[in-house]
Amino acid sequence: MVAVTRRRKLNEADDPSSPVLRFEPGKPLNLDAGTLLSPFQLAYQTYGELNAARSNAILVCHALTGDQHVANTHPVTGKPGWWDVLIGPGKIIDTRRFFVICSNVIGGCLGSTGPASTNPATGKPYGLDLPVITIRDMVRAQSMLIDHFGIDRLFCVLGGSMGGMQVLEWASSHSERVFCALPIATGARHSSQNIAFHEVGRQAVMADPEWHGGKYFEVGRRPEKGLAVARMAAHITYLSEAALHRKFGRNLQDRDRLTFGFDADFQIESYLRHQGITFVDRFDANSYLYMTRSMDYFDLAADHGGRLAEAFRNSQTRFCLVSFTSDWLFPTSESREIVHALNAAGASVSFVEIETDRGHDAFLLDEPELFAAINGFLRSAARARGLDDGP
Amino acid sequence: MVAVTRRRKLNEADDPSSPVLRFEPGKPLNLDAGTLLSPFQLAYQTYGELNAARSNAILVCHALTGDQHVANTHPVTGKPGWWDVLIGPGKIIDTRRFFVICSNVIGGCLGSTGPASTNPATGKPYGLDLPVITIRDMVRAQSMLIDHFGIDRLFCVLGGSMGGMQVLEWASSHSERVFCALPIATGARHSSQNIAFHEVGRQAVMADPEWHGGKYFEVGRRPEKGLAVARMAAHITYLSEAALHRKFGRNLQDRDRLTFGFDADFQIESYLRHQGITFVDRFDANSYLYMTRSMDYFDLAADHGGRLAEAFRNSQTRFCLVSFTSDWLFPTSESREIVHALNAAGASVSFVEIETDRGHDAFLLDEPELFAAINGFLRSAARARGLDDGP
């Protein structure tokens, strides 16, 4: 069972069920850590067609445990794409009109080079031999993918959470290549509390003896229990207290009284355990360490002499920021700070705070107000960009 | 090292450095689980002297990982008692005036019968052979201790967090024995989100292979890594985002730049790791499971037909509730709900919400407004009880 899972994982890491762009030794990726990653590869999905002017491309950036399978059936879980509700023919992001690109980030585990990928120098998975990957590294790799498509300027870059950090980085370091940007439920830096939750998750993984210092593939094991605990802790932060109360309250799971033991008496316990167990089937533990670290390291103001407005100086990009009232991982104040910086930089920016009790996860859900905001912003930007109004 | 620690722990569990009251087979403890615990013992500390009328006794109830060492040097850590700032000669709770009692709760690990105690039937530690202990069980045991002192009516019962739950239970099921009650930073039931955090902690402990199904003492091991992860996750919930930002922000730990690795780059990481590591030296992992479970199970309204006010019907106890603005584990709304129920029951109640950014942990800190509230309430209650005004 472990062996089968491992084989499938390794295949998805090295030889994924997505198109792959390989960058041979002549085209290394410059990492913020100060080293070069070479060779490396990016796994991606596209939907729709690039128009003749190459002006209708939308880049979607995925979140911590997301991947490139944004609008197609997931090859490991068999579930619909993670933004399938938003992206597709006739949907808000209409793939009859836009060319949508989504790539697995560098450091991920679904086909772009990451810790589960085979290190060509050793023939074994990288494990922790990769340096820490930053959000800027991810974006730098994505820009090489965009070059490959011959796209000078993306019509839009959008994403939530860690995806939103990539959007901000794109709009900052590649502003001339981004017509409009839609960062959702995100921040310009990771807060102390968020770093703390990530650190708990990493310690849970690394405390699992099956982690083997990151070399678990080499001994045919995986730190499943540690990774499940990490996911459980993180999952609480994606929801709101109100949503948990509404969905679960103190309801009991398949029983009519307390058992006076340590089984999952409460529905919330059963739900969390399920979240942990299913996560380890689709995600690599080392990749989880890298993804969390990339968010911890993100601090756009620090990259610009401590002034966030400097990150957006002379930006011609149009921005729309979205936050959710019950998101305590990236509260509205974080978005507001970015809006202030954009205003100070003289950029074009709109901001929508959406009233919902669904917490941080709202950006992945069927949230009508979110869709209305995205739709309105994209339609207006498309007109400004001279794209026809679509069907 | 492990063996030494284990011996010390076992000693503290069976033969603690506190006075112990042993209840022999003729005096069992009725557990809510439906069984009897017998024999059992309570370890306790007292400070000051009981007056001739036996009317000056204050019972302090400890929190999740607290113990009876409320105002004396801790026998394991060597640190001052956990409420040393509040209790002692000439302090707010003046031990020249009051007789202060604090006992380790049933299920604890500092000398009252709990999972680390030797089961006389087997000669081995109970481990998970104890049924789940409830807040009501803890209070039932404490009332037997109070009987032992010949005290009919306590002047005051006070405590924070899990201690506050015990205070509420005392005032509900033993109202005639409680002149005044001071529940701090607590709730009448554990919320879904709080159960979720506890479940993550339990899963972290139980995921550690050194847990050995709870029988780790028998193989001379301890699930230290799992317990440390549990403590780290819990510790985040004791603080506020604002306090974390103020104390740590994104400051680096003993370095001037990021290392691009998985060491503790940030101060918050180093701090959390320290919290985890030091905790396992003083606390038993199984006891942590029992303590968290007792809080999860607490639901005072459910025990009274779903109406919280019924829990306090005809109560003659005077109440003062305290909450903290930045406490997100037991937000003010939880205290307010209790206040409403007390009002509905016609009880005497005052309520203080204290403005602070120190989160849930504020109740353990040198918080002048908290001390002022406790002082004012106790002075007024003491006068009503006919206790002299003290020095």
C-alpha cells in the first residue's frame, strides 16, 4: 500500500499527468537562496485558447496545498478542479474567451520541481537538499513559463492566500507584464501568528519518526501521521469559529451520548480526522514544509526598504483586492494595508470586503459575492484592454 | 535520562511533594462515566489558616496544565507558583486573612489520582484504563476535600479557563457551599473550535509512536515530541495576534538574515519550540488527554435540560465574571452568555471585561485591572460574609 502510493506520488512528481515544460541546464532558475536550480521543470494546465494578439491570458496562482488542476479532474483524488466553480466554458472566467494558465509552483509535488522530484545529480528525491523556495522564486519560474507561451503581458493574474502572495509579487516585480491583478484573502507579509501555526505543522511532520530527516522515500515510508496532524491544525485556521459552530456545534458523531473515551465523540473531531487522513493521500510532506516556509518568508515591504508602497511604485497594473469578514488568517486589515500602499503609490485599486462566516476558505467556495466582484472587475478590465465583451 | 525523568514523574504522581488525602475503598468517587474510582487520592496545598468559624476558605481551581502549586515554588520546575502574583501574605488574596486551598484535579499528574498514578489493581500506571474524567468529577472530589477540612461553605471559589469551568460547576451543583464565585476567562461549554484545537493536540500525542497506546511508562518511554507539538498548537490559542505581533512580529532569532532552511529563523518559532520542550518536562501526556477531554465534555446547559439559567436556579451565590477583550479561546461573548443566564436566574452578578492585548493568558499575568476587579469583589463579599476587613 505504501509502496503503491509512493510509486504514484513519485510519478506525479517526476512525470505528472499534466503538460510539462523542462528547462535544461542552459536555462537555470535563479533562487533567492543564492543558488541556481537546474535542470528544473514546470507542470501546468491550460484551458481555452490564446488569441492572436496574445492578450487574453489569465494566470491563476494556487494556494498552499493547491496545484495546477484548477479546472479539470484531479489525477490523484478524482475530484473536480479546485476552482472548477469559477473557471470553465460559460463560467465567470470563461474559457471560451480567456486563455487560462495554472502551473504547479516550484517546491510543489504535482510535477513542478520540488522536494519529491528526483534530483538528477543523485537519482534520489531531493528531500531537503533543495534550498527554501520563496514566493519570488515561484513567480520567477512562472514568468519563464509565460515567456514560453510568447506572452508579453498577462491580462490578469489572480489567486487567493499563497496564490494572492504570488499575485502581489507579480504585480510588484513584473508590473509591466500584468494588466490587472486580483489578490484574494491574502497579505503582503505573513504575520507572527501565521508563522506560528506553520511552525506547529512543520514540527508535527518532523516529529514523526517516519519523516527520516526528509529521506522517507528512500526507506519506502511516509510521515503520514505527522502530516495529518499538521493538516488538522491548519484546517482550523481556514474556517471561522462561527462556521464551525454553525456546521458542527457540539453535535455528536453517529452516537446519542458521550462515550467517556477518546474516540471521535464530536462531529468536529471526526471531520478534522478525515481532513488529515485524506490530505496525506494527495500531498508530499516535504513539499508541505517548503510551501509553508515560502509563505513565512514573504514580506513584500521588507524587500523594498520597509515601505510597501515602494513595491508598487509606478505600477500601471489595475488592482482589485478581496477580503472576507470572518477570515482570521488574513483579516481584512491585511488587505487594507495593501490598499493603502497602492493608494500611496498612485495605483488604480478597488477593494471589496465580503460579509461571510465561512472564514479564509471562502475564496475556494461557491461565494456569489466573490464571483460578482471578480466578474465586474474582469469585465471592466477586459474592456479597457480592448478585449471583446465575450459571449 | 528518560528513566530518571520517569521516576521523578511517577513519584510526583503517586507520592507528591504536597500533602495528600487518601480516600480508602469505603469512600469511592462517583464518576460521571458511571463507575466508581476507589481508592483515590487528592494532592493539595493550603496557605494561611482556617478561622474558628471556618468561614474564610478560598478554593482556587487550576487550569488545564496547572496544579496545586498555586503560591509555592513548583517541585518540578523550581518556578514560583502559577498565581504567586495574586496569592500570599499581603497580596490581593491575603493569606494572613484567608485560608487558601488548591488541589490537583482528578485526572491530573501532580499527585491526585490520574493516568500516571499506579493502579492498585495492577501495580502499573492507569494509562487509559481510567474513564474520562469530567469537570463535575473534579468538583465532586474537591467537595470531599472540603468536607475533610470541616468546611460547610467556602467563602469563595475562583479560577480561570478550565478552573473557571470548575467554579461554574461548584456554583451550580454545590451552590449552598459557595458564598461567592469568580469564574475568569471561561465558558459554560467548550466551543466547536476549542474542541477542534484540543483534538489536534490529542492526535499529536497519539500519533507519536512513543505513546504506545498510553502504556509508555511500562516500556520506559514518553511521547515527548507529540506532546510538545500539542503544547505548541495550544500555546498559540493562549495568546492574541496583537500580542504575538508586539512581542515577536517577524523578528529573527539570533541572526541578521533568513537562512533559507528549516531552523527557527523567526523568534516566534524559537519561542514556541521552547514552550513545547519545557512543557514535556513537567506534564504527563496521558493526563493532557484527560484534561483536554474534560473541557470538551463540559456543557453546563446540556446538564440542565438545555437551559443555562436552570444551572443557577435559586442560587444564593454572588458572582463576578471576568473576560479579556483579546481572548479568542473564551471570548467575552461566552462570559456574557453566563451573565445573561445568571440574570435570568435572578442571581447576584457583576461582570468585568478587561481591555488587554494579552489574550487568554492574561488571567495568569500581572494584570492590574484583573487584580483590581478581584480585590473589589472579594472585599465587598467579605464584608457581606461578616469577615473582618483584614489588615
